[in-house]
Amino acid sequence: MRICMASAEFAPFAKTGGLGDVVAALSQNLHQLGHDARVLIPYYARIRNAGLDPQPIDNLADMHMQLGDRMVRYSILQASLPGGDMPLFLLHCPEFYGRTGIYSQEDDEFLRFVLLSRAAIEMCQRMGFAPHIMHCNDWQTALIPLYLRSTYAWDTLFADTRSVLTIHNIGYQGMFPAWVLGRLHLAGAEHHLHQDDLKEGVINFLKTGIMYADLVTTVSPTYAREILGAEYGMGLDHLLRQRGQGFVGILNGVDYNEWDPSHDELIPANYGAEDLSGKATCKRKLMQELGLRVDAGRPLIGIVSRLVGQKGLDLVRTVVPRLLLRTPFSLAVLGSGASRYEDAFAALENHFRGQVAFFRGYNEKLAHWIEAGADMFLMPSRYEPCGLNQMYSLRYGTVPIVRETGGLADSVEQIDPDTGSGTGILFRDYDEAGLEWALVTALGLYRDEDLWHKIMQNGMARDFSWQTQTARYVDLFRQLGSRQ
């Protein structure tokens, strides 16, 4: 199949969360299966020193696009991914992507991704590439389905193209004031936009994509069910319900080439399910590295997370301090985000010296160390579309403690101490009592060495590889293509 994917992120070069991991892994697995997968991402300033060595393409250089009263010049470069031969296409426009971060709060934020969306279509035109599937990801590229049905509907190159929109997190919708309409190049197609929104003075990019994509997917079956209701649907549940079978949840996969303790080059010692001695080494080295009191018998809980409200950190900052006062365990936290959470973890580290360590920011090596060295991994999310860290944790023999929501519910199985089955601890209600129960339960089970060893092995045996999940996407793509 011929597949064009447009995304704001692509790991490890541009990543703020799971979106970048998913697009990178899915596209490369499609490529390995023999499909012609071409990915376009912005050429952010942070990518320039990533060693990609992008090269110009003759008919994709020095182009321009009219966006309202603004003429934007851009080029598309091509690079080869390290260790593979899949091409990665980079949208080079310093005016839009030469900024410090991936996203910004500037007034032209919407234009940065209108350019990405239209450039993906025009890249196909100039290359004579007729995709069977145009795969869009989140609000940043959610206008593509409408563009294909309106602005570019004249081009027979796309006669057999079907659009797929994947929602990675419905909480981010790309809502902008209605005045941006004049810069979207949708002349004559304004009636396709949500008219009630326009009356209220807004345009919602993600909503538009849901309305016009041939297929909408999201990143786990449970999350797909959850966002059909008002509590998690963020105002879009009614549109998703209208999609019927045109809305599907597929659990994200894990790249075990990067995340597997048996060959992970970033951790202090490698290990596997049959010989866990290397995990003990990783725990000791991690505690030394973070300035925690080294005690092999003291359970170590890890957190690697964006520090935002969605991740359940309001519960953590109330429940964990009182547990630390009465229960012997250590905590290692890696992340950045809202100042209230950063300040809370910094204060926790200061108050519990040698028992709590907080690293503000993101560090890939430390993320691997925490997965390998911690005994438990905490993800008490208010909602979680899929989540990847809990699946990394399972492979590393690090028992997840999670809330029963979204992809967490789909990937972690409740431990049954009587049978030794299960892979982690799940709590249902999003409240302090639920989290406290989960933590106390996990810390209690940890004292049964034989049971804990069995739980670790259960998790390490689970297979959430992208090979399996990619096959599901291919099946859906083929079904979509057959509906001519």
C-alpha cells in the first residue's frame, strides 16, 4: 500500500509524548512490511543537530504557499533514518519551525500546522505519489480530510485516497478564533465547517477532522469506549457516536528494539526473565545516581511523566507524602510540566532526603534507568488514551500501579495473589482512597518474594510489539480501500 503520514512529532527527533513514538514506530513497521510509507514532519530547530543530514529534492525546493495575506516560503528535504532505509521528509520553513520548542503560544500557531497539512498534500502532488491512505494525527493535521474533499478535490491523483485520522489525546483539539478561516484556503468550502462553532466564533480543527475523515481511530479499545461518553469525550462524544463502525480503537505497540532490558544499551546491566540479577544491579546504580539511600530490600517506585493534571499528580502529591511517613519505600521521579507539580516534587525531595529524588526535565537515559531499576511504576492517570510507560514497565519486570482507564486497563491485568496471575495493580475510582489502596496493596505484595518474582515474569512475557499492532492497521487500511 501507498501511505502518506503527516505528523507534528516523530521520535526521537521531535517528541513531547506518545504521538512521536507511535508515528515513528508505525511508519517504520509499515515500511518493513513492504508498504511505501512516507512521513512528513516539520524541520524544527531542535532536529538540525540530530545527525539526519537532510538533502534537498529538486522539485520540492523553494516553494511558496499563500496563507491569507501571508506568503510563506518552504522546501521539503529528505533524510534517511539511522539504521534503516525509510525516508523521512522534513518541512523546512525557518519562519515557522525555527523556534525553540515544537509548539508555541504565538498567534500564528494554527498557520504552522495548516502549512504542514497542505504541504503533505502538495508533496504528494509534486512527487506523483497517489496514496491509498492519507494518515493524519491529532489536531495538527486534522484539516487534511476536508482539504482532500474541497481545496484539492479537483486532483484525480487522490481519487482513490482514503483519509484516516488518529486521535492520540482528545483533550488537545486545536481550537482557534473564527477569524483564522480567511487563512485556511477553504474558499467556497466554509459551509463544511461546524456551523454552530462558527456562530460562537471558533474553529475546532480536531472536530473538523472527525467530521470528514473516512476512518477515525484512537489509541486503545477502552479509550475508544470512554470518549463516546460525555465524561471523557471533551465535547466531541456525539460526533464520535455518529461515526458508528467508522471509529475504532487500536492499542499502541511498543518498540522492543529500544525498550527491552535484555539488550538495552542505556541501562547499567542487562537482564531477562530467567535471570533477574541485572535488575538488582540497575536498582543499586539508579539509587546511587539519584542520591537515594541504597537498600536492596526497600521498594523503589518510579514515575516518568509529563507533569500535568491528566496524569493523576494531584492524587500523588497528597497521598504519597503521608505514605512516606509511615512506610519504608523510595520514590524516583523524572518529568517536567506545570510549576505546581514541579514545586511539589522538589519540596518532597527536600523533605525526604535520601528517600525521594526528583529530576526536573526529560533525560532519555534516566528514563530507561528508572524503568530498569524501579520495582514498581506509578501511573494514576485521570484518563490515559493509551500510555506506553506501563508497557515498557512490564517488559522490564517493573510492576505497574495504574488507574483502570484507557490503555492502562487494556494492558495491565489485576494481580490475584491466590493464583499468582496478573501483571499489576489497578484501582478504579479517581480519588485518594483508590490510590492509597493501590500503593499499600503493592507494597504489601512486594514482601512476598516468590509471588513478586512470578508477577514480574508474567509482565515480562506479555507481547505488545508493534508487529502485532501494525497488522491491525494494515487490515483496516485494506478494508477502507475496498470500499470504493
